[in-house]
Amino acid sequence: MKISFALASLGLAALPLLASGPPARAEVKVEDRVLVPTSKAERRAVPFTDVHLTDNFWAPKEKIYRQNTIPNNWKYLQQEIEDNEIAAGWKHIERGSDTPWNQANLFKALETVAYALPQEPNPELQTKLDGIIKAVAGAQQPNGYINALITVRHMTPWTNLDGQHEGFVAGHMIEAAVAHYQATGQRSFLNVAMKMADHIYQHFIVEKNPGVCGHAELELALVRLYRVTGEKKYLQLAQNWIERRGHPLPGQNAASRSYFMDHLPIRAVPEVTGHAVRTVYYLTGVADVAAETGDVGLAQAARRLWNDATRRKMYVVGSVGSQEKDEGFGPDYDLPNSGYNESCAACGMLNWAQSMWVLDGESSSIDVLERGLYNAVLHGLSLDGTTSYYRNPLSDANSVRNNVWVCCPPNLSRTLMRVPGYLYAQTTRDIYVNLFASSTCSIKLANTRVQLAQETNYPWDGQIKITVKPDKPAPFALRLRIPGWCPNSTLELNGKPILKPAMEKGYAVLLRLWRAGDVVELKLPMPVQRIQANPKVLEDKGQVALQRGPIVYGFEALDNAGRVDVQLAREAGFTTQARPDLLGGVTTISGRAGDGRSLTAIPFYALANREPSKQAVWMAQQGQLEQPKAWPDEQMRTPVDSWEPASLSNRMNHHRGSIPRHGCSGPPDAAVAAAQQHNH
Ligand SMILES: [Zn+2]
């Protein structure tokens, strides 16, 4: 978010405190309400509390986040914690002006802690968390309103919806409270969140006050709250806030409202515009509400705008928001390598991807989630977990992380701590393996409980072994995501190849009577792929990027004799090397430049973790790049082994999902269906 926006709202700091108003007259107190988890959505993620990472990639990183990142977060949050203590009447300090969304950073940090607790018991951290929750609860006003920053600075609630960020802050509090409830089973924080949600319902629905918060977030958070409490009015409020957008108030200029996605009603919006973080959060809420209500118009809008964002406005690393002037989405294919790419927008894309998957079950949404997670998001936080990027351009002359404490650092920490919750998903009769990492999980289906054990060295190796252990022999479908980047996966069940598994929405479907000890082995070959951008991305013309498995690679001058402006040889002779000693353990790619020099690439996420050095992802390619004859307009970037026509035609037959099927004729969906049948 832009600092100038913050300052614009601070004129309110001197206004007198508005009386809190009468307490809401709920028939049953929040504390006494019976929680009945409710969701109409057929699919849902297996909760982070039921998944345990045992791998060599994520588990060590989660440990670093617990040991380094969480303590580092506290350093920047003392004022935010103290604001709650002042609002609770525990301290008496007069405050000066402040950026209005700062309480959201505290809540993102609390959410991070909620994900950490099930990973490793930590009584000291638990005690600290309980103390902060007490202060937050104390800061709640009699009418349910809570935002300590607003309260202690005597600002008037809900009077500057565009700039004051109260819906945004409330949303982050709700997300943190839901995560805390899921992690601990305690209602202390959840009750505070419910009272605030009740207050907002009262203010906007019952009292019919106009407008909607300029920064979306509350919508998606309310759906999370609805899912754990079963309170329909939270879903109704989320839906109401979505439908409120696109009806500018008197005096508002409709065209300028595109910054907030408030220029057109959601069902009529043709493309994503405006501030990328706001837009991505808003559309996550749209997908969530569509999944819960079955509203076809909303689902179509979510899918249309998702396709627009991911096929025409997303970078190869999964970043969005290329424009510096408004931290926003730009025109189609306007993807300069100096692009803005705020970390929060990348985090938001993971949420949106997961919500799109819950909505329609397409594995291509998880392809985007995986791309963003392993590349854009992981790049945002340093390997030691203590410094971060606000902007994430693909080319950079100065690798020092700017480490400004704003919205991004705690957003990165909570997003990366969510990894266990991204791995598996389910319906009452299906288990989905969405991401690959050594882990165990426990899943309750309608007819049995199933333990899964996944063993793999992903993302460096594509061999995945899954041992299935139902409590009793039971029929259900195990659905394995076949990543869009992998054209030639193979599958075995109890040592026997399955040559043509049923494919549905990008998943290999194994429907059978499962017995304890059944073993599935999935092999996803990981050759080095050269990725070519859609020719409409002018800056990448004649260039390629390297990808292996889900990892996009980049070059640093310090690995390449001080240069990144080199040309990759036509026959580059790629080799890979596991380097456990380098950058926390990575696999490097070596190859040759056109002039015969050797080149070394490291994962994009690991760039900028040593001394300052020039960086680049896209690299010039020797000779004329071979262009596919038909390049579907929707697709932004295509993996293409452009120097191996046979391989190219092989990919044409097999590609599916979000990674393009260039060269296919007919509408993209038809191409997906045809390709899926051949994918084995
Ligand atoms: Zn941010």
C-alpha cells in the first residue's frame, strides 16, 4: 500500500472520539453461541493442524520462521501491542498520528504464531500470545468495535472508508482469530472477532450505512469466520460487501474507482484493474462467497478475472502488480522485468488460487499456487527469515533487501507458515494431493479415517511415494495433481504401472477399495525447461527463462564472472548439481553461454541472499527463437524446449492446465480435455 494514502487519512487524527454507542442486543451472547462449522463448498483444504511436515525443504524453513522470523516480527510491533493496552485502559499514553493499517501487521503476526504452535509446542510463545489476545479483547469497545489504533488516536470509526482501512484491519483480525481457534480450540480470540463482525453487520446491514472499505480483506475473512462458526450473517455480510462495490457514491468519480475495483459491479467487470493487493483480496472473497452460495454469476466473474490475471498479467514467477505508479495491474502483457510486484500481492495470489480451487476444483489453480509459493513468495523473505522485499522485480541491479517494515513482512511470514495447509484437500469421499512434500496427514472421510505418508525430495526430485492407511478397507478416490509443468508423469500402484489413469481436472484419479499399506508412486521427470514468454511481452522477446520442476531460476553476477547480460548457447548442455552447502541447500543449473563461458543459475527465490549482485531471470538466447505457429491469446508465458521440435510436439500432445498448450487448435478448454486423456 502507498504511504501517501496513509497520510491522506491522518487528518482525522484530531477529531474527537465518537461515543461507542449502545451495546449490540444479541439474543445469545457470543460466548454462548454454539459453533457449528458450516460450508456448502464441496472441497476444502485439510487443516494445517492435521498435516505434519517431515521434509528437507519446508520443514527446515518453517523452523527458521519459528526461530527467527517470529521473534523478528515482535521487534516491530511493540507500539501496536501497546496501542491495545492503552485502548484497554491498562496504560495512559497520548498517541500521535500513525499509518491507519498498522494493527493489521500485528494480526498477521498473531496469525503466523497460530500456525507455528501446532508445529512445535512452545509454552513461552503461547503465554505471549495469550497476553496479547487479552489486550486486544480489552481494547474492544462496548458496541463490539475494535481497532486500537483508531480508538487511542480519537479517530471516528467508519468515517473514511477509502483511507482508514478498518475493514482491512478487521479482516486480518478475523483471520488471525480463526487460525488461533483452529490451532488451539480456544475461543478467547474468536469471540472478539465475532463481536467485531456482529458490530460491522449492525453498522452496515441493520443500520444501512453506505459505502465499503477501500481495501478489501474483510470479505474473505468473513467467509473463514462463517466456515468455523456456522453464523450465516457473516456470509451474508461478505456477500453484501462484494455487491456494494461498483456502485460509486455521490461525488465519487466512477473511472477513478477502478483503483479499488469499485468502478463496475462485480458481475460486469471485464478485467482486473487497480491496486493489485486490494484487487486480489477482493476477488478471493468473490470466489469464496461463490463457493458457499453457489451463485453462478459470481463464480463466472471469479473465473473470468482469474483467467485474466494469470494468463495476461502474471509473471513467470507468479508475481502480479507490475505497475509502480499505483502498485497495480497494468494492461495485458505489460510485464517489464523492473516491475513492481509487491510481496503482499504474491501472498494474495496464493489465497486466491486456493479459493479458486475450492470453487471449481481445477488443478490449474494449484499450478499457480505452486508457482507463486516456490518462487514469488519465497523470494520475498530472506533465507534467514529476518529481512524481506517489498518489491520483487525480476531484474535487479542491487540485491540488498529493502526490509521496510510495512505490510509485507508479516504477510510473508503468515503465508509461508501456511504451507502445511496447502498440501492436501478433500471432499467427504475424495482425497486430493495438491502439493508434494514429505509429510504425514490424517483425513476424515465419510466412511473412514485415512493416514497418508508422503515421501519425496521435492522440489529437487520428482519421485513421490505415498503410503495409504485407512482405518479399515474403504472405497474412495485418491486424486493426485499432475503439475502443468510436467508433460510425462508416470504412476504405479503397489509396484504395478497404471498406464492410463482416469484424468479429471488435471488430477490422476485412483478410485478403488484402499487397504492399509497400499503404495502409490508418482514420477514427475524434471528436465531443465526453457520458458519462452508470449511474444506480446515485448521486454522478453528473444529471451528464455529456466525452470526445473516448480522452481524458476535466475542468475546472479557473482556466480557468472560479474555479468548477467550474457547470451545462452543454443546447445547449452545443461547439468544440475545438488548443493546442500549453498543457500540453505539448492540444486543449481549449469550451462554454456554463446561465447563458450560457463553459466550458473540458482533458484529465483534464493537470489539476493549473499553480497549485492546484479540479477536477471530472463536471458538472451543465441539464434532465432522458434515461435509456435498458433499461440493462444490467453496464455502469457509458455514453457517450450524451443530447440527440440520433437519434444515440442510431444508437449503439445500432453500439456494441460495453466501451463499453456501452445499449438493446440480449438478453444482452450477443449484442448485441456483432449490433453488430459493423453496424460499418463
Ligand atoms: Zn505489502
